[in-house]
Amino acid sequence: MAGREGQHNKTESPGRIYLRHPFRLAGIWDLGGSMTKTYGADRRDKRVPMAIAVQLSGHSNVQGTESTFTENVSANGARVYSVRPWRKNERLWLSSLPGGFRSLARVAYCQALTGQGFALGLEFLERTAGWVIEPPQADPASNAA
């Protein structure tokens, strides 16, 4: 495998792109998940690479908060690193550090990282203002009828 370090293996099928990173990705932690992460071609929001300090709380088995950071963000969610495994669809609280933003979030996926814990895909459910990317505002003219 000489000369291939750091490359992604990529295959495509209709509507899906499958990526496997040979060093960081160990697979999906979802009770026997796959070694390949799938990304839907119809993602609602563009992800922006950005490291933001956050706290996670509300783990079902471990009390307290975890200070960590994001890998990328969007208006309605984030990919966050964690030392703990979380279950798909589990609810947790995410708060930005320093404070100002807080949201109840749903775990969309929990991906095991080789020797580095887990990466969580989070969808914001109930949010305050102040996230680094605000969702688009509804056009007031479209509501006047």
C-alpha cells in the first residue's frame, strides 16, 4: 500500500457517495455498523470546516459534561469529537465555549475513530441564537397572504 497514505477510497452509486479513509475511519459505531461512512447526496446544509470549543452533556451512562471541539459546522448541526460512544438518535445538549449558544441535539451517527475516540454527527433540535452559522431567515413577503 506504499504511496497511498492519506488518500480516500471513493466509490459512487446513484444518490450516494461512499468514502473510506484508511487511517482515521474505523467505522460507524451503531451496534454492528459498517466500516464505510455513507453521505447522502441531498444534504440540507453546507458543512464548513471549523474547530469550535463546545461542551456535551446528557450522556445516558456517564454524568457530567465533556469539553471538546467541532470538526465542521452547518446552520443546523455539527460534526463533533467525543471520547465517549453515543447511540444513534440519542439526545444531548451542546453548548459553545465561551457560552452564548446552546441546543438540544440528536445524534445522527457515532463513528469510531482509530485510537482517537468518536466523531458525532449532530442535528440541532432546539436552539438559541448565536451559532457561528445562522439558518436562513424566512422571506417576510412570502408570509404575507
